[in-house]
Amino acid sequence: MKNDNTYKITTFTKEVELMNKKIGILMLSLMLAFVSGCNINKQQEKSLYEKLEKEMYESDDDDIDEIIKQYNEMAKSDNEPYTLVKFIDENIKNVTEKEAVIMVLILEEVQKEYMPRYAEELFADENQSELLNISAGEQFFDESKIEEIKNADLKKLVTKIIDGKFKLVNVGGAFYPAIDYEGLKSYSGYLTDEIKDYFEIKSHSYSVPKVIDGEMTVSYDELEERLVEIEKYVSKYPNGVKLQDALRCYGECLKLYLEGSINSPIYDVETGKIKEEVMSSYIRLSSTKNPITSSTISKYIEIIQKNQNTIDENVLSHVPEIYSSAIAALENIK
């Protein structure tokens, strides 16, 4: 009987560990969406990588050409992000602005590839428990506390992650790797205005998840500011290399702005009426000098007002069309 009970306990423990791992993988998919701005279009990423790779060999300077070729081989050889960061830190001052952009954007693509790998390692063994105990409820893992990690393998893993320009974000009681766009901004002095502005958008939009456990973590005023910021970016760089990424950022913000979240709807759950703070934000944004966003929100206000300010399926059913029209208008800016 004792052996039978031991077997049952062991089996149950393994089932719990497996369930936690599955939950972790599900949360990771949400984190990837959060960090990337929406679902990642792998074909677009591949096209971007190939475009950058092709441009690498157009330098007239043999020394620069050799640096970029070496960096490209490192990226292709599945080197971890922290090794690319080290190479960039040592060489970015010796290349042109164009090559600096290529190096940093290739790093971003490699970071995206490594996020699920690092997340899986963070969920191994008792890694999450140790990180949570050390962090004491903090939203971001403090890199100054790396020395407090007792597990040598975990300490090495966290060090590699942080050195690779990631941050560890606590989402739903577990730590996940997220690209540290504030950290990438340290290269701004070597980059074009377009990429500097892109990193500003990413650092503003993805410093923390917009929704945690169904609750919005950003205000409507913040979403309003982000929509305006991104429209200005697209208008300034309509043919920019990061246009699609910016559009994904815009789309994610717009959808949340129009609908709210499961536990943070745009309406009062008792009356069904739109919340005063939301309507105030809509009215303010509709009167700004940002033609696409203001026009989009003006249309939504008309729909809401025709429905006596009640938010129901009659109103929300218009969101997909409004969303699609706004994205199409941004894509057609020349």
C-alpha cells in the first residue's frame, strides 16, 4: 500500500508539473503577442531578415564589410542574443549608420526567436519559484538580484537573458522574457531617426502587458496617446522597414481602445452605458489633428450615440470593420 501511495503521489506530482508547463506555454504565446504587438507574421520577419542580409554586402569599406559579414555569420549560426550584443557593443562605433541599423534589427529578430526557448528553460525545475521568492512581488526582475540566485544553472540563464537585452516580466505569477526596448535605445546614437522612433514606440507600448488576467493595465488616455504616436510615426515613415510592426502595434492598441477587455469593458456592467471616462477620451481624440485616428473614433462615436450610448452587440459588431478601415488607411499613406 505504501508503494502504491508513493506511486500515486509521484504520478500526481508529474501531472501537476506537466499542467504547469502547459499553462506556461499558453502564457508564453500571450507574452509573444504582447511583445510583438500582435501575432507575429513569420513571412514578414523572414523577408525583413533577407532584405537586411542583402544590404549587408553593399558597403564600399572592406573593414566594415568584414565586420558585417562576421556578425551575419554569428546570427546565422544560432548564437544567443547576448553574444550578438557583445559584438555590437564592441563594433557599432566602427560601422556606418546603415550597418548599425542592420546589426540592431537583426539582433531584434534573433531575440524573438530565442524568447520561447528561454521561456521554456525558465519553467524548468524550480526556476520560477526561486525567481518569485527573490523578486518579492516585483513586476520586473531586478538584475542586481542575480547574485542572490542559488541555482548555478538558473543564475547563468538569467545572466544570459539580461545580457541579451531582455527583461524578465512577471505576468500572472510567472516570469517571462521580453525584449528590453529601453535597453536597445542605448544604441540610439548610432541609428537613424526612423529606428530611434520605432524603439520609442515599442518601449512605450510594451514596457508592460496591456492586459493581465483580463484587466487593463493602461488607461484610455495612455492608449489615446499611443494611437496618436503611432499614426505620426507611420505618416513620417510610410515606407519604413518597421512599418508592419508599427501597424501591429497600432492595431493592438486600437482594438483594446474600442472594446476594452473582459474584466475592463468600455461600459458600465450594470447599465450597459459607455463609461464617462471612455467617452471623454473618444471625444478628445476625435477632435485632434490626426486624420485617420480622429476620423476612426468619430465614426465609432456616431455609432454609439445612435444606440443611446449603450454598448451592446449592435455597437461592438462594427469594431472589425472600423479596425480594418483604420489599418487600411494607414497602409495607404504615401
